[in-house]
Amino acid sequence: MTIRELFIDAEAADHPQTAAIRSRLAVPARVVPGPAALFEEVRAADDPAGRGKQVLFLTRNRGAFLKACPGTRHYTCCGYRILHVGSYCTMDCAYCILQAYFHPPLLQYYVNQEDMTRELEECFSTPVIQRIGTGEFTDSLIWEPWTNLSRGLVQRFAAQRRAVLELKTKSVNVAGLLDLDHRRKTILAWSLNTERVIREQERGTAALGARLRAAAAGAAAGYPLAFHFDPVVIYDGCEAEYREVAERLFAAIPPEQVVWISLGAFRFMPDLKALIQRRFPDSRIVYGEFITGLDGKARYFKPLRIQVLRSLARAIREFAPHCCVYLCMEDDEVWRHSLGFVPAERGGLPRMLDSAAARHCGVEEG
Amino acid sequence: MDFEGEWLAAAPLPVPVDAIDAEELRFRITTRSDLEPLAASIGRLGLLQPLLLRAAGRGYTIVSGFRRLAACRQLGRREIPARVLSLAVTDACCARLAIGENALARPLNLIETARALALLTATAPDGCLPVEDAGALGLPAHAGVAARLMRLERLPAAVREGVQEGAIALAMAEELGRLAPDAASAFARLFRRLGLGLNRQREILSLVTEIAAREGRPVLEILTGHELEECLLDPAADRGHAAQQIRRRLHRRRFPAIRRAEEGFETLRRRLDLGEGLQLTPPRDFEGTCFSLTLSFGSLEELLELRGRLDALARNPALSRILKSKAEGFAPDPPPAGPRPPS
Ligand code: SF4
């Protein structure tokens, strides 16, 4: 979806970032005293989740930029930290949790990056390895056409040795990053899925081939890479199609440049179901065999998750036997039966990922 | 309201039955079609309340009294007492009179209420519901509620009939209204036949629509397929049994892997031969990893006896099979040897 209007929080109106974005985004702009009226307008739209993708609100982040990943105690979390640069997305995936997560769902970009830099500097001074990503509340690279956000972040991370930045995307917006001296402290990451899932569920995202070409360009520029098979969707023939994606991935990318690959079976908050049914009436994604997980989310019946995750993990191992493959939000039983081990045997998932980051990106503790 | 004068001025006259256009149903509110009790009463006591008609060319149209006319016809009456409104009385006035005669005399059912509201709206000069008049006539005066009710009027006949007889609640009628008319009618027929409560209706609606979406087939095809037909045609099955069969079949089709696992677990649990006092419960939806075993006893002797059975239970191969096969969905017997998970 394209942005049609720009709303500027009066408190952010004089910020140089605001001026820079205005000069690059040729849409009508309005300065507003605060978010209330805009929130109301988006809420009142027939399709708030769609309307929220057409208006961009430039504002200040009054909370923390760095946040802990919202894992739950029932399933193993990766211990990631989220860098909250903005929220929501211009692409439109049927399963996107952000449609239901924000009230209202609205594109927001935080211009007060001087505060973000301060928080990052503090974080860099902690003597432990940190894995930080911008792709949790938004797609990391949708902001590239109008901002220098990721360029700045890549450079900032290049200047330290304890933290890695993961930029996760379904876009191909990497051109502006390829010439940077990244020092392997930024991981370029793509969410991958089968052609069918991309076609039927991921409106406005880049095609699989385009994502892989962009990843190959990142690899050629020396970036460490990561891939996320998330959400893995179960349908007739899915295992063969996921295998094919793995095959295409490693035909395009040298396995030794891949830091990690995550696998996450489709799961969703119950509220999302009605929203998907309304916004994506042709999508069948919510009609799988779901149960209510221990965290209250709908999840595929466990034996089905195990079967598809095991088959995909096998395919990946076939092409990249030494790659760090992990599961997103699964318990030990699923780990054991799909990957053949549990995280505790390797020091826990955060430890596994820290080691992979140390190996590929040269980050170190102390 | 401006019709009081007209109404009072119209003294009852005998009107030839054949001069009344019984096909013009515009002002009809009632959904009742049973004539016998009314005909019997008229036969014994005469028509106590005259019809209300409006002059139309050489004859009359009915404003109120559709059933009374039909009953008199059935009794072979040639003339019938009626008050006659002049041609100049507006549709809006006639609508109010028709509604008033019905709504103020007895409680209207949902379909009659919907008709009354739709009639008020259709005859209003601006095409909008006159909310205050609706309230004065005993109809819902809230625009939102009225709009919901009026949508009933546009539903297929089978759904309306279900609402009328109380077999389909307004909430369900609205859900059915979102489906194709043929599918909505098929659901309505099924619900009326099975006499299900709202929650069960919702369960069946959701199972069928989700199966249709999952399998890429029309809803009607699932509803009228032989799988459900068989349950309805079984002469030995009463309504409750048929409903249970239908739900079971729909569940199996909607959640085949889950059903297989439930059945596999049951088969294995039976092999444990737990007997009295021991109960094995799996984690909910087989998602967690802990099974629980409940011991029920009333004396020390019973507890000691259970302890012995516990030892035997722990050695029972079916228990080990339950624990080992959980991740695969409880296939009661081990699968043939295949490739191992990657390590
Ligand atoms: S790309 Fe990611 S953030 Fe954007 S709509 Fe899809 S799932 Fe949501």
C-alpha cells in the first residue's frame, strides 16, 4: 500500500528528520497537536488496518527504544532485543499480528533518533553479546525510501564489537546498504515462504526470487545473512514446497554466510482470526487444525507442527549441514522431535545464537 | 399522527367480499396463517371487529384484517363489515393504522416487528424510519436495533420461518444473512429440523463454513452431502442423536489429525485396563507434556491395592507407547522403521 498522507506531531515538526522525510515523501502533510484525532480517524475507517497503512505519523518515541522480545515462559524464546524505530508496515500480510497488536494500527516513525543513539551507546557498553533487531514492530527496511535509518544503524553497529543488528524484511530495499563498511555487525535477514504462501498471504511483499536476489547482493557485499521461515503454513503439499524454497535458498546463497535460520509454525492471537476473515476473505490460513497453545495463541496441533518443522529442518540440513537452525517459540518436545536436540543441551537458545553471532559477526563478550 | 379523525369518521359498513383485493399484501403485518380458531369464533359469535379497508378504484385494499377476511371467505360469507378509508388517506397513515391494530393488540414476533418497521420506513416521506412514531406504536425506537430487525425481512423464507417459530435466534439469523441465500436456507432447514440451541447452531455453522473454506467447496455442498444426509435419514435416530452424529462427523472432517490422535489415545488408554480408582488424563489438546494420573480411594487397603496396580501400569507397554507416540499423534502401533530426526 502507498502512503497517501503525512501527519506530523507538533512536537516533532521542527526536527531535522521530519524535514528530511517531508522532502522525500511527496504527499500532503499536516501538523497536528497530537495523535488523538488521527487515531480516531483510523479507528473509524471501514478497514482501520488498511487505512493505517496509508497515513504516516511522524512523532517522538516517548518510551524506550530498546525493549525485550515478548516471549512467554511456556515456549523457548531467543532472548532478542527489539529496537523500536517505528511501527506497522506498508506491506499487507494476511497473518500479520501488527494488524491486531496496535490500537489503532498506524504507520508511525520516531524522529528522535538522538535518544535512540543514546540508548544504543549504553547498550554497547554492557559487556555481553546483544542481538538487536528492528523487525518486530515493523518491517526493518520499509523506511528506506524516505529515511537513512538503516544506513545510520549499520554504521553505528560497525563502530562497536558487542552487538549485532538484524534487519529483517520481506522487501528488497538493500541497495542503500551495500556500499557501507558494515564490519559484519549487521545481519541482513529475510522472511521466506513458499511461492504459494507469498502469493496468497503476503500482499505487496517482494517475490521469493527477488528476496533471494537481494540476499545474494547482500552476501556479495559481505554481509552475514539470516533467514526466517516464519510463518510456516501447513497445507497439502507444503513439505515439498518448503523443501524447494530451501533448495533455492542455498542455490543463491553460500551456506557459510548464513548466521542462523529460524523456523516458526504459524500461530496467532485468537482476535486475529475474525480480522483475517474480514480483510482477506480468500485466505484459508486460519482454517488449519489449530488448538489453543499454553500461551493462549492458536497453534497447529503439535504433531502437525513437529512433522512440518522436522521436514523443513531436514531439507535445510541437507543443503547446509552446519547452519544454526532454531525454532521460534516452541517447547522442548517440539525441539527434540523436529531438530533432534533441546536447547539446554547446547547451553540454551540465547547461548546458541550468541555463539553463531560470535562466529559469523565477530562480536565478543567483555 | 394525523389519522385519528379518518379512523373515527369511518363507521362500519357491509362490504362485498369479492370487492376486496386479497392479493394486495402491502400492509400485512401478521405472520399467522392458521384460520381454524378464528373461523370457529366468527362462526359462533360473528365478526366482532370490522376490517379496515381503503378505497381503491371500484374496490378496496386491506389495511388491517387479512386473516379475518380469509376466515370469512372460508365460512362462505358474501359480505363483511368494514370501516373504509378514502383514497385520499396516505400510505403513511394506513401503515400506522395497520401496525397499531396489530402491535397494540398483541405482542409481535420478530418477523412481524421487522415487517412493521420496514412498512413504517417505506411509507415515510423521507424514506427514513420515524423513530418516535415507531416508539409510540410499541416498536423498537432505537435506530440500530430497528435496522438489525429490518434486515430480517430480506432473509430467505426458510430463515424467516425459523425466526418466526423461535427455532432461529436473531443473532443466528444475522449470521445466516451473511451467507449465500441457498446456503442460509439449508442451514435454517437443518436447525429447524434438529431443534438446536444457539451455541450448537453456531458450532455447526462454523464447522461447515470452515470445512468449505478449507476444502475450497461451496457451503451448500457440505451441508447437503451424503455425510450429513445419512444422519438425517437414519430412521432409528431421534433429533438429539442425529445432531450428535452430525457434530461428530463435522468435527472429524474439520480436524482430522486431532480426531485421529484422540482416537489413538483412547485405544491405547483402553489397553491400559485402568479399572476403578485410576484415571489417566492427557494434557489439554495434547499440547503440554504432562499427563496426570488420578488415584481415587476410600481406605488404606484401597490405596495399597492401587499401589500394586500402579507398578503394573508403569510396566504396561501401552503406557510407554502413549508417552512415545504423543509427538506423532498416538498411532496405536509403532510405524515401520523410517529415517531418524536430524541431530
Ligand atoms: S511484512 Fe511483516 S510487518 Fe509487514 S505486513 Fe507482513 S508480516 Fe506484517
